[in-house]
Amino acid sequence: MVSEIIKELREQNNLSQEALAKKLEVTQQVIARWESGQCEPNSSSLRKFYEIFGITPNEILGIDEIKSLKMK
């Protein structure tokens, strides 16, 4: 579920994996692993998702419904 939300956020905002990686200060390989479900974002990355997209940790983890997929 987290992997799908990350990919959807990225695609809805017309970002490549590399562009999203730059915004989140991680590598493109990390984004690829998140999107494939190999691993999940840590707390620091979750905070950055909130800062960039306005999406709460509960939303990205699929606990709460996502209000918006667009960047702030």
C-alpha cells in the first residue's frame, strides 16, 4: 500500500524517481525500493513527504484517506 501511494504521489505530480529523490534528499534507488515495496520510508522521510506534499504519515501509510495528491 505504501509503495502504491508513493508512486501515485510521484506520478500525480509529474515527478521522475530522480526528481522525487532530490526533493526528499535520498537516492533514486531508495525511491525505486519504496515503490517496489522492498522497504518503507523512515520517520525523517515521512516528515519530508509532509513538508513537500502536505500528506500526513497516516495518509502515506494508508491508515487515513489521502486528502490531496498534489504538492503544496
